[in-house]
Amino acid sequence: MINILIADDHPVVREGLKGIIERASDMKIAGEALNGQEVLQKVAEEEWDVVVLDIGMPGRDGLDILKDLQREKPELPVLMLSMYPEDQVAVRALKAGAAGYMNKETAPKELVNAIRKIHSGGKYVSASLAEKLAASLDEHAQAAPHELLSNREFQVLRLLASGKEAHAIADELFISVKTVRTYRDRILEKLDLKNDVELAHYAIQHRLLG
């Protein structure tokens, strides 16, 4: 039996995932977490076969939590879930150590297969993402500017573009307002943008807001 920890702050999403998984005879939901801190606590206290982790967690996002999981339990397979377009976030998740990445829209059809695959030691990506990953290996392919941002810069970019103020971002990420502003300045410089309006337009144009 594959013991699974589901981490998502939305009750409706968790119930939906549980409904999908519980139809499989070889796996069960053995625990749930509502935020990153709960994920780390439960992984430290109990043994799990697979963690299904939402990227858009409150506070520290899923990519941050994934880093900690990789440090504490590098052998624990983690399947990242997100509403973000897979070509924008998946590569970051896989580079950070995720065993698989799935857009939530495809979960009803692919979730069980994805869990079985990563539990057996494999990697899971969709067929369309596999094609995009292969194309990205082309030495002549030009990386988009936002792909050169650090994970934290990318996280702040999405929050700024969604309309959040610096103080709200600081509270959510447990960093200072000054640090948020430093990240903002770096992002504007790296993307060659002048202000928050251009930043928001860039995020919408490149489908970074999910």
C-alpha cells in the first residue's frame, strides 16, 4: 500500500484528490497538510511513500518546501501540483528535485498513474511537457528572461503581478518589506522593465499567473 501525504490549502482540492486516489486499491491518503510547515512537521514525524505537494501554498510556497524536503528526505518522491501552465513552472520544480509535475486540470486522468510511477523510482511529466523539455535542450533555443530569475524572484514576480502590496508579500513570505523591494528591483532590472504596470503586463503576456 502506497501511503500518501497530500499538501494543499484548499479543502475542495484535497477532497477531489482524495476521491481520485481512494479509487485505487494500492494506495491510500494517510495524511493531509494545509501549509508548508505542516508538511515538514509530518514528514519529520512519520514515514511516507509519496508526497503530493501544491506549489501555491500559503506562506512559503511549494518550491521552497521542496528544497527542505530534498535536504531532509532526499529519497522521498514528491509530485508537484499547480494551476500554473506547466511550461512556466514545471522545469523549476523538476530542477529543484521533484519526482514529477502535474497541472491540476489533468489530475483526474493522470494522478494515480503519476503516483505509481514516482513511487517505483521513475519521473512523471505529461507528454506535452516532455516535448517542451526536449525542445529546451536545443542549444539554439532562447530562454525567456523570467527563466533566468531565481525561484524566490520568480515567486515575488508572481505575487507582485497579482496585485499584492510589498507589505502583504513580506507577511506571506516571512521576509522584510525592504527585502521584497530589493527583489522587485532585481526583477525589474533582469526583465528590463520600468515599473509594476509593465511587470504585470509581462506576467500576463507570458502566462505566469496561472
